[in-house]
Amino acid sequence: MPHVLVVTPQHGSPPTVPMGAGEVPAVRGDSFTIEHCLHPEHLPRRLRLAPPSAIVLPLRPGAAPAAEATIREVRALCPEVPVVVLCPPSPDGAAVLAAARAGAEHFAFSPTDDLTRVLRRVITPRARSSAVRGAVEARLDALPPLARRLLEVSMRHDPPPTRVPALARAMGLPMRTLRRMLTRRGWPPPKTLLDAGRALRALLALADGMPPVQAATSAGFASPRAVPRALRRLLAQTTDGRPPRPLRAQLPRLLELLETSLVERRGTHSGGWRASA
């Protein structure tokens, strides 16, 4: 379950009533576990132990410099953890701007914004990204070493290889050697495997919240329509008893993850395409 760390004032108990003078409203529901950090000087040690899913920092009147310093500290120690700044009614505009410059990405303005909803918007995409990455890694772990290496290079090499010679160079192999290794094993040609790895690159970009068109182009595809086709092509070439069997066993789930991510991202980014096209 996602865990939220609330950096609260050093005095008193963690407040649970609507925010007044620097107080923190209660977070409703059972979507998160909540921890209060009453002593900001202990924050670095706490973050090194286990980074939370998100940090809530009240922007108390007159405490803007301290809040700015805390935000910079969080950004340095845990740049991947989102910071939600909780602003009081009629906040100081200069303090809000300073918090944004320090690295805060999200703001909740009391009493207009519901802190629980803000946290859900912030945390849910990160949880989705983590789940997709975990699923992809688990399926890559089940593959033979050569297939795993080829797909990982296709997914992660910068810039992404779009042709077999570039793939072979990134793998440190002559192109003829790569083709021979795949042919000897009875596997699909390297271009088919390369395109599948690029499709997985697009899947990870989608899971991180990238719009479909941008995710496709970042992986070297002309459009989002071309992304699932790459996995379907590989799936077609590994059916009817053709090797590699471990890859054939993992492809349906990877294709399902990709098509689901395309549909979900299409709901928030228009583009005039269909995932099944």
C-alpha cells in the first residue's frame, strides 16, 4: 500500500482537523498509510531508510524559508518522490513560487482542494508505473540470456537502435555473428526481436505517464498503432512449436500490458488512433 510521509510542525500532536494555522487535514479512506515526521531534522535519516510514496509539506505562514530548504533536501535525497505542498487559505504568493522553484511539483490549496484526491492523483500513476516495470522485469528474467540481452538493449540503449546494425553495435557483436546466433537457435530474425524490444520501451514510457504519440516516437515508431504490431509479429513467429518457448510464454502478458496502457493513456491524450488497429 502507498505510504505518505507528512512533515508536520515540531510541537504538538499530528493534527487531524481541517487546516487552519499550519494544520494538516485528515487523509480519508484506506488508500494510503500515513506517517508524521514531527522533527524535520530527522527527515534525511528517515528518507534513507525507505523512501515514501509521497511527501506532504504544510506551507506554514512565516516558515517559507524552512519549507524551501526541506523541499531541496528531499529533491537531493529522493528525486523520484513527489512533494505535495499544502497551502493555507490566502497563501503568500512569493512563498508558493519559492516552493515551486525549490522542486515542489504538486500543490493543494486549503480549503478548496481535497488533499486525499490530490494524493491519489499523484500516487496512482507512480504505483502503475512500478507495477508495469515489475511485470516486464519478471518476464525478462524468465528468458534465455541472449533473448534477454537483446531485448534489454533494444529497450534501454540511448539512442534507441532502430536498425539491426545499430543493435549489433550496442550489443558489442558483429552483425553476422548476431544473425548466426539467432539462426542457430531457430529464433526469429533480429529485426523482429529488435522491434519487440522497442515496443517494450514504449510500454515503459506509457507506464511513466508519457502520451501515446510521444511514447511511440521515443521508441522509434512512426505512430502508436505500430507499437502493438511489433509484439504481435514476434508472437506470430514464435507459435506452432517454434522456439524460443520461454519467450512465447511471456509475450501474451506483455502484449496485454501494452494494449491496456495504450487504452488508459488514450483516455487522457487524444490522438485519433485505436490500440487494436
